[in-house]
Amino acid sequence: MSLSPRPTAPIVLDSDPGIDDAVALQYLLGTGLWDLKAYTTVGGNVPAEQTYRNGRALARAFGIDADVPVHRGAGRPLTRLPYSAAGEFHGDAGLGDVRLPDSTAAEQTESSAQALLRLSREYEGELTVCATGPLTNVALALAEDPGFAARVKRLVFMGGAAEVPGNITPVAEFNVWADPDAVDLVVSSGITYTMVGLDATHGWRFGTEELATLEAAGDGMALSARLMRFYLHAYQEANGSPLHDPLAVGVCADESFVTAADGTVVVECASELTRGKTVFIPYDADYPRAYYQESPLVSARTAHRGRVAVGTGPRNFTEDFVNTILKQPATGV
């Protein structure tokens, strides 16, 4: 008796590619667990027009551009002037020293936020959204239609630092710092969310041993190897480069890659000194504690809780990441 294949679930990858965003897409496709309905882009690691171009080029490289639409997203934060990008880690154009040909697919006129709203209606109660860049597109969708929060099955986003220092300032992680107002709007909207931040992503690293595996795998892994070689060099850390964005994709299917806790996230938006700090207010049903009782605003926020990754989990994500992307070679380079 043959077993029926596991049905794939609808997902949108909202991304600011970006090297680790690129291999996060490759990892998502390699799992075979998801039906990717759209690849929505947003300004972040590089400006929005470049992330859109990178998204189209990556869709071509991984052979999905005929089936998966790529959408152009927000080019600036909700309330602030555009921020500086992260070219020192991702290269001036976002993909290290790689220049990929554009897709020949027609350009979409529907924005990233509009695509998110449409798909949330088409797949109400089923759609997972995985966001690996600033949350501007998701916030714009919620601002236009707050019902988006109830229609989405789950949002998993890479961002924040619950109990560890930041990576763009001493207290803030880059994606949240880039648009703190968007993140605070999202986590206070009632949407079911999991925050996968630096507490967990710094624990799963890609190093020279993993790079050697990709380099030995042949032409299909040449793109990934070149991207990750640049990323390793940019980080210049002995224990390798963090797998930030791929880990968020991994958690969409399996939370055992991280250790997660229930609680509330509140984002500092007003202070330039602590802009983008994600304040994590933990919740323990067995030992409840009323934090911020003197602040009606914050205490009201604790009525809505999400999941927050506070460390690595028992399942080895680095190993799973490498084994999975080997199943999804780049064919359109």
C-alpha cells in the first residue's frame, strides 16, 4: 500500500532579499511542505526596488517564476524617513557579488500588501505568512483591513531580540529597528504570531564545514555556495554566520528548532536611543505575574500574547538547513 503524499499548505514569503533571504527561499522550496502562493518583497537589506529585482531574479534561479508571482512592496517605513540599508553584510545590490538575470515573467501590478490581503481571503484560516524583512507590508495590510489578523492562520517573523543585545544598536535587531511602528502595529493586532529573533538565530550557525558541503555538491549549489561564502566573509566570526531568515522558515513547520515561550511583545517606537527594542513580557500560566500594573496602556497589551523564540531547540537546524537546500538546486542561473 502506497502512502499519499502529505498535502502542502499555503504560505507567503515576505522578504527583503538579501543573502539569507535568498537561501531562506531555497530552504522553503526544498522542504516540500509548502505551496508558495506569492513571494512578496519589501525594502530592508537594500532599497525596495532592488529587493524586488532580487526577488524576481531568485524566482527565476530556483525555477518558480512561471508559477509564483513576485510582488513589489513598501519602500519606506510607516512613519519615518528611509533607513540606511545593510550592504556591508549583503553587498551593494543585496546578493553579495552575484548578479543574476531578471525573470522574464510579467511584472505584477498588485502590491505586496494587496497580495497579502487577497490571499488571506482566498485561504482564510489556512494561510501562513513568513516575514524575513521589516514588517511594513504586513502592517500596511492590517491598516487597510484589520480583519487580516483573524484570517491568517499564523505569522512567523524574523526579528527582535527578547533577552539578548541587538545587532544594529545595543538594544535593537535590524528588521525591527528599520520599521518599529510596523512591528508594534502587527504584534498588537491580535494576529497569531511567533517572533524568531536573535535569541535563537545566533545559536544556529553556518560555517566553513557547511560551505564545503555545498561546494562539493556541484553546479546546482554553486549559487548558494557563492552567496554563503560572501556572507561568511562579511560576518568574520569564527563560529560562522547566523541563519537568521532560514530559521524563521523552519519554525513555520517545526518549532522544535527553537525554545519558545508565551508572552507579549511591545516595541519601543518613540525614543531614538532605544528605537526598535522589543520588550518581551513573559507569561506563565502556572506562576502569573502582573508586570507594568502602573501602565494601563502596557497592561492592556498583555491581554494578547504570542510565541517568542528565546533560544535554540533540540532539533539541529543547521544540519536540516544544509540537507534541505541540497534538494533544491538553482537551475535558472
